[in-house]
Amino acid sequence: MIAEDLWDLTNGSSFVSLRGVASGVDVILKMEGLNPAGSIKLKTAREMVRAAEASGRIRHGSELIESTSGSLGIALAIISAARGYVLTLVTDPNTSDRTVHHMRALGARIVVVKERDANGGFLQRRIDYIQDRLAQDENLVWLNQYANPANVEAHRRNTITEILNECGTPDWLFVGAGTTGTLMGCVEGLRARESHTQIVAVDSVGSVTFDAPPQPRYIPGLGTSRRPEIFTDHDALLKVLIPEADTVRMCRRIAAERGLLVGGSTGTVLAAVAGLADRIEPGSLVLAISPDLGERYLDTIYNDVWVVSRLGEGALATSVPPSPRVLTDFLALGGVRA
Ligand SMILES: Cc1ncc(COP(=O)(O)O)c(C=O)c1O
């Protein structure tokens, strides 16, 4: 394929089979890190920019601002460099230095918000900063991945279609939740086809998206400290929270046992597969979405000193099985949320 634009190399049809991630469960991993932005967010950025260009909201020379933990920032910086947009990215201390250097190298201006919000995260503070800037500059445009329907559309149109075309209809689909664009796009796409797929929405312990108590988190990608506007709850969603220590253990296990250096969200989603393995019928078609690869996490998830200082010695013990908190079950039983 000779692409007209770099961002059309989304490489959405790459899948790899991981046998026996948990006893008796084979998973097909959808590899979304094999594109020029290194993550699934290339599709989100492309769709949001296309929609804004089509509506006349932005054109060559426009100034954009966006809140990002890194992946969307890199994707938007690629498109902005090539399209002539001036881009400011608002990030926080959980974004790695490498990612900040990457975004700067592509010409983006970086603002790091260091103050935590009331839920112990940074998202509300990043958004407050953007709203202050918008109030001062009426030409500034905020695509707002947390509320932009084009974020959902990117995955309804592409991600779920790529899965169905390549693999058929999954019995189980494990999807991580950050802005929930990927999740909602998959939900909408499967709903429209009246599919039987059990969708598992996977988030980190400490995230408030599924209405669980807030707690500080250290790994970027999944989780929020403020519920995204595009998220709509569905009874059919099985919602699971994974402790960050399980994320780290699974990432390290997959790297050591399979030679696949995965990013944090992938470790989280695979920990959910392993944690729910006893509910999955043998022979089921199980799919999990891997949003990015692990190189960006070499100084964090794959660095012993960082892991022990944030999550304790136990997070290095790769033989410890995951302990997911299944929110849906707690609610169905009328019990207390995790
Ligand atoms: C590495 C990574 N994984 C997962 C996600 C979550 O994807 P979504 O925002 O579509 O929920 C993000 C979002 O920024 C991400 O950067």
C-alpha cells in the first residue's frame, strides 16, 4: 500500500494469537501499536481532525489544544505537523519524558499540569487549564477527545470492523477504557449487528469512569479522574477493574514468556482475561485490544526501581495471579462496589 497520508497507515489488520495466557484460554490480540504513531490513537486523531476539517472548524494555520496522557498527543502532533496546525498538548507527570520528547520533536508545544484534582488524578486540572486558555483566545480549537463523537466513530467505523472482517464475531471482547472511545465504538458496532459478544470493559483500580472510588494511579492510558462525556453505561457490559500491580506483572510476564513488549493497557486487558478465565467456555473466540507497545514504558513498568517505589515489591512477582474487581457482579448482587 502506498499511503497518500502517513495517518492512513493505521495497520488495523494485525492480529496475533497468544495461546494459554490463562489456563485453557487462547486470546487473539489486536495489535494497534504497529503504526507511525505507535498506538490506537492514530485512528482517533485522524477521525477528529477529519470531522473538524469537514465542518470548517479548523483549516491550515489553526491553533489546536488537547489534553492527553501521550498517545493521542503523538498522533495529533503527526497530523498537525503535516497539515500546518499549531498544536499545544496539555499533559501531566504520569506522561513519560520520552513521550514528551517525542511530541516536542514533532513540533508540539507541551504544558505539564502538576497539581492533582479532587479525585487524586490530573484530568480535571488539565481541562481547567484548557478552559482558561479557551476563554482567553477565541481562535483556539479544542477537539476534546473525552466528549467528541468522532472519537467513538473512529472505532465504530474501523476497529470493530477490522475485528469482524479478520476474525469473525468474538464470543468475548476485552477492551480497555480511557476516554472510552474504543469501548463505545465497539459497543455501537456490535449492537448494530445484534452480536452475541460479551464485551468486557477493563479499567484500572482508582479510575472513576465506572463509578468506583478514586485513588492515585501511575500508569498512563487507561483510567480517568473524571467520567468522560462519551461514556454511556450499558447493562450488557461486564465492567472490571485491575490493580496497577497486576498490570505490571502481566506486562512483564508477556515480555519474558512471549518476547512481546506490551504497553500498560495491554497488560491490564490481559490481566482481565486471565482473571475471568474460569468464566470463559473452552473453545470460545476471545479477542483483546492491545492499544500500544512497551517501548514507552521502559523507564516505568519495565524498571524495577520505578515499580517498587510506586507499587511495592509484590508488583515484581510475575507468578502472582491477577485479582480483578468485577464491578458488575457486585452491583448485580446488591453488594458494595469494589
Ligand atoms: C496507551 C493507551 N491505551 C488505551 C487508551 C484508551 O483508549 P480510549 O481512549 O479509546 O478509551 C489510551 C487512550 O489514550 C492509551 O493512550
